[in-house]
Amino acid sequence: MPTLKDVAKLANVDASTVSRALNNSAHVHPETRKRVFAAVEKLSYEPNVLAQGLRKGKRHTIGIVVPRLQLTMFGDAVQAAEQRAQELGYATIVCNTDDDPKRERECLDRLGNGFVDGLIIAATGKNTRAIQTLAAGGMSIVQFLRRDNIGLSSVTADFEACAYEGARYLADKGCRHIGLINGPASLGPYRERLSGYRRAMDELGLEEILVSDSLQANSFEYGYRSTTRLLSEHPELDALMAAVDVQGMGAMKALREQELRYPEDVRLMSLTGYLVGSLLETPMTSMEVPTEEISRKAVDTLVELIDAPADKKPSRSSLVFPPMLVERRSG
Amino acid sequence: MPTLKDVAKLANVDASTVSRALNNSAHVHPETRKRVFAAVEKLSYEPNVLAQGLRKGKRHTIGIVVPRLQLTMFGDAVQAAEQRAQELGYATIVCNTDDDPKRERECLDRLGNGFVDGLIIAATGKNTRAIQTLAAGGMSIVQFLRRDNIGLSSVTADFEACAYEGARYLADKGCRHIGLINGPASLGPYRERLSGYRRAMDELGLEEILVSDSLQANSFEYGYRSTTRLLSEHPELDALMAAVDVQGMGAMKALREQELRYPEDVRLMSLTGYLVGSLLETPMTSMEVPTEEISRKAVDTLVELIDAPADKKPSRSSLVFPPMLVERRSG
DNA sequence: CTGAAAGCGCTTACAG
DNA sequence: CTGAAAGCGCTTACAG
């Protein structure tokens, strides 16, 4: 592996000049510059990220904090984020919190300890203080896929619209008893879905029928139990919206057990669909969200933040992507 | 962040002594040692991985090369590998090849270029030369979940047993026309499943009925098309083994279209099941493989390889984990 | 516009 | 058993 010195020797200049030419950090005579780049080319020189990092106190690593990967949009999200990070020359460390505030806290402690240059995070909402402290201490942080109003940039989807448009769609199909399987309102996306659902129910003059526990909501089990409960309390149910796909899969199980067909007896849809829903035996009607785009954008935003000099960090930004309705068999 | 120097000052020794004490790289007087560790404790000192890396030419980053993450065992595998890597102080870079040799080549080029200390890889089998060259050039490489006989350590599952035991199970249930949806024999796991299937068919005196194209086999579409084809050529089919879950999901779609019920008309099972199969509307009978354990072990093996001094690298090892049958509804 | 020097935080021959 | 010194590959004030 050639080093700066090798390039400098070949170009007949000092290493510092090579550095300046490469980083555009000061005026370098065009002639010199040309020689430098020729030498770089010739040796196919690549700067040693480690040495750069040591010098500048950067590790070229970003942390990704998400609840889990399996069968969730976060799996896709992390894949896209890792790819984008790699394109930008960053390694990644992925940390799964399982939506457990304690585990999240551990992740934050570990990553905060000088392990990474920045963080993209889909937080539980229970460690706001710790996250703000980290940010105040100079850590670059971007929220993605989940947003709380904690003074940090975010890239998310419009979950309010997911629920609102989902409900309008079901109402258009003639449903009058539209249930919602949601999750704890302490989490931004659930709170937003709830508010979209309420807006729609209000406009339509329909009764709100919903489950919104503060439990581990992003699961098959939760979808199953919630559906069973809703059906027993509201046998008139003719439509059901699940916040995420695995909940919808759990709902399917519950409906089958009650010998209810979907969509014939109960229209079923997911409010945040991803690949798996389309491959089910009964493909699931879904609101879909551009997860990959969101993740890539979050990484871009983070890297800009990391790279900006301390005295002119970009100001806080909030990006929200709209969802799209995909009609399939279940609803 | 405290540095070696801070520790040295507090312990009243030279930085080099602290280094030796911490790394156990030379005799340090027990008394001195005690002082050093007390200081480390007091300052809660953590060595700067970047500086260590620069000194030793290590990046503390490992590359993970897999075909894809979505709806495959590789998703689980990568999650487990990342976690283990993190425990060992390594960052990760994940590269998806989509089982395309060209993309795999790009991954290898990029990662080979001094970006990582080592690689765990589930290869396409089409870049054997490039991989061997990398290894010969000093890159530490461990194969995981897929093994080719290319002189490198591996940690895999016994896919031969998956297919053999799967077929025996179906035969025990009374099936006499057992089909196999496989994939290209150029890939180790498919080759091994094929051989297990053949062994079982041979022992049972049954006809081989199989699809084994050299296409993108790890997909819903492939499972769907293959099943349609097998059914048209062999209407007598009474059992079907899919190499992986998504193929099985595609098979379900094809069976439904032919108005065949599973398991009543055709018993269906996956030979490498993971979570998704258990959550389907018709939960899938599967051979299951300890993906997480395999991944963690692969990372351990790799890190040992990386950390060993050049003159005494551990010799090649091959670890194979046995599968387990999980009976569910589909078969 | 460019060179010489110092230093990021560590490790490791080299003396003693 | 321990200290002083050199150096991994880079960047950045400091002169000029």
C-alpha cells in the first residue's frame, strides 16, 4: 500500500502539499496539483482512513440503532443504510434494542463511548435524555423512521397519512367498523398512526375501535392477541388495520380461528407494509413507505453533520416521505 | 477521553509500561501492574482502537459478504454476526451480492482494498480464484453457511442431512412421490441438499423428481415456477421439499392455483426454515439450522485468525452443525 | 504557494 | 523489569 510519502516523493513535493492538494484545504499551484494527482493515479494511492481518523479524531464508523431486524421494515432499512454508509466510506455498527429501553441504553452507552462518529436511531422514546446528552456532547445524531421532538434532525415517513388514508380506503370499500391494532403512543409512529386514524374516524363519523397497549407491539403475538380481543369486544368489526406486517400476520391467525374470512368478512390491511406482506398466502393490502430511500437519506444527513466543522453544523432538518397504497387480496 | 499517557502519569510509570501491562506483552512487576490497573480503573480508560490499528496495521473491521438479507437465513445470520463482532470490538461492513458473481467480485475488490481485516463470506462459488488470491495476499477469510473446498476454514450446517432427513420424514408419512425444489449445484448447500435427497431416494427406492436450475434460486418466484413445472410433469406428486422458506412460500401459491391443499394433497416442507415459515397462514414444516450459532462461531474463528501472528496462523478448520426437524401444519 | 515540524495515541525494538 | 525513542500515516498551524 502506497502512502502519502510515496506520492510526495514521486511528485517531488512535501507530504503536506500532497495532503493539501488531496483535501483542497489550501491553495496549491495548479502545476503542482497536477503532478500530485498524476502520482496518486500512478500509485493508485488510497488514504489510510485509520491515520486520518487518528489525526482528526474520526473513526469513519456510524452506529445504527433499531429495535430489531427480523420481519420488520428495519431489516430493509438497515440494509439500505449499510450500503449507503459503505458508499461514503463508513463502516457500520448495528445495535438492536428490541424496543427495550434498558437495552437501548446499553447500546447508547457502548456506541457513545467514542466507538462511532455518529448515530442514526429509531429510538424507543424512553432514553430521550440520554440521547440529548450524547448530542450535546458533540455526537452527531439523526433520527430515522421514528421521530420525537427532541431537537434532532429526522428522516421519516408520514405515518399519520398511512393511517388516515388506510381508513379512508376501507371506508370507501363500505366498511363501517374499522379497527386499529396500534402500539404504545409513547412511540412517534404509533402516536402518528393513532392521530391519522382518529382524524379519519372523526371525518367519517365512525366509532373508534382500537388496541394501543404499551407493550412489545411489533410482533406476531401482539397482532394475534389484539385481534382476538377486538373481535370479542366488537363482533361487528368489518375491517382491521394493523400497524405493521407481522401484526397483520398475527391477525390472520386470529381471524382464521374465529372462522372469519379476509377480505370477505373482515378487510385486513397493514399500515406499514414491506416485502413479506406481498408473499403471504393471502397477499396483504398495505400502505407502503419508501424505507430504503429514508435510510439512505438519513445516512446522508448524518454524514453531512459529521463532516461539517464544529462552528457551522447544518441546522436541524425534518424530512417526511409520503406513503403509497398497494391494494392486494386481504383488504 | 483519557489516554495511555494519563494512565502512565497517574500510575507513575512510562506509557510503554502501561502498554505492556495492558497487553501482557512482557513481564511487568506485579506491583507496577497493580498500580497500572488501578489507574486504568480510576480513569475508566479505554484504548483508542484507531491508534492501535494504525500501529499494528489493523482496522478492527470485518467484512460480511452474503447474497441478501431479506427473508432469508442470511438476515438472521448477519444480525448475529454483527452482534458478535461488536462484542469483540469489531465494526462490520455488510456487502450483498444478490448471488451475482459480478456484484460479488465488486464486493471483494472493495473490501480487499485494505478496508477490512478479514471476511466472513457466503460465496457464489464463482469467484473462487479471487477469494483464494485475497487469502494468499494475507486476508483472513472464513466461509460461513456455504462451503466450497477452497482451502479456507468454514462454519456451516449439514445441508446433506437436511435433505436426507426431510425426505425420510416425508416417506415415513407415506409419501411416495417426493419432489425437491433445489438450486444450482454450483453452490455448496444446494449440492449437498441434492446429495442428501439422492441418498434418501436411493435407499427408499423412490424416483427422483426435482428442479435444480442454475438461476436465482433463492426466491419466491423460483419456488412458484418450479412447483408449477413439477406439478405439470409429475401430477402424482404427493410431497414437496423446498430448499428455503421463500421457495416454499412460492410453492404454496402454485399449489393453491392448482387447487391442491397442503398437507392433504401435497405435503410441503422447507429444508432450511427460519422464523417466517412459522408465522405463515399455514405454518411450514421445516428442517431448521442454528444460523445464529453458526454466525457467531464464524466470527470467532475469523477473529482468531486475524489476531494470530503471521507465523502461527491456526490451521484450516471445518465446523458443521446438525439440523433439527420442526413439524408444523404444511407437511 | 510550499516545506519543516509537531503531534494524534498507541506499540515495540533497543538499552540498561 | 522499565524507560526513552522511533514510528504507524496522516493533518495542520507556523514560517517563509
